[in-house]
Amino acid sequence: MNKNDYKDHIGDLLSKNSKLQEENTKLRIALCNLRDEYLDMGGDPNQLELFDKNDPSQLNLFNG
């Protein structure tokens, strides 16, 4: 690969990363909306294992 190929590849990766970040944000919002609906229906907040107990607006995916 020459220098221009690397630049093109980096540009492609940056574009994909941006799209993934947008999708991540959309999914996070959707999941938070589902959490809110669940709680509004009288759901038990202790069953929401995906959410940080200290900050329920944050997901807790890696501290299981």
C-alpha cells in the first residue's frame, strides 16, 4: 500500500466509525426510552441490570 491508499483507508475507517457512533447513540436513546416506559408501567428498577445503579442514565455493560 502506498501513502494515498493509507489515507483512503483511514478516511473510510473514520467514516465507518462516525456511522457506528451515530447508531450507538440511537440505540442508547431507544434503550433508555424502553427503560422509562418499563418504569412508568410499574416495573421493578432492580431488574434493570443493564443500567448503572448510581447513575441510571448510564449503561453498565462491562461491570457484570
